[in-house]
Amino acid sequence: MKWLSLIALFVRELILSALRVAWLVVQPKPHMRPAIIAYPLTVTSDAQITLLANLITLTPGTLSVDVSDDRKTLYIHVIDMPSREGLIGDIAGGFETKVLGVMR
């Protein structure tokens, strides 16, 4: 059941982020605010980090760039970031929580 919840969240985020990226593309003068952020990880195992990084990369508008040597920080490129805290909260409360739920 937890895997289905993770898949449903991913599909939802995939659709919403694809629409956001499409909107940025069709705007006459896009006001994108690209950024690379340091995301503090609560997942710890290699499998958890890999799954989280892949979910982020597969979502349009975001790309996992690197993991720190101590495996406590994931660097993410974002095509448009209105709020760093909002993005971190969305990932922590969404993908990361679900990944922790399915891979304990």
C-alpha cells in the first residue's frame, strides 16, 4: 500500500510539474529564477538516497546534481524557485516521507 501511495504522489507531481514547466515555456517573457539548492537529507541508506534523487530528477523542472561525501546533503537544480523553504518543505513532506515509509 505504501508503494502505491509513493507512485500516486509521483504521478501527481509529474503532471503538476510538467504543467508548470510548460507554462514557463509559453510565457512571452519568462521570469525564471533558476537555482541550485543544498537539500538536507533525512534518508540515510544508499537505496533511499538513490530513490529520492531519481524521483526528483524524473520530475520536470528539477534535477539531482550531486550528493555530498557525508551523504547528508543532496544538491538539486531547480528551473524556477520562488521559495527555497517551500521547495525543501515540499520534498521533505512529500517524496522523502514516502521513501522513508517504503524503505525502512
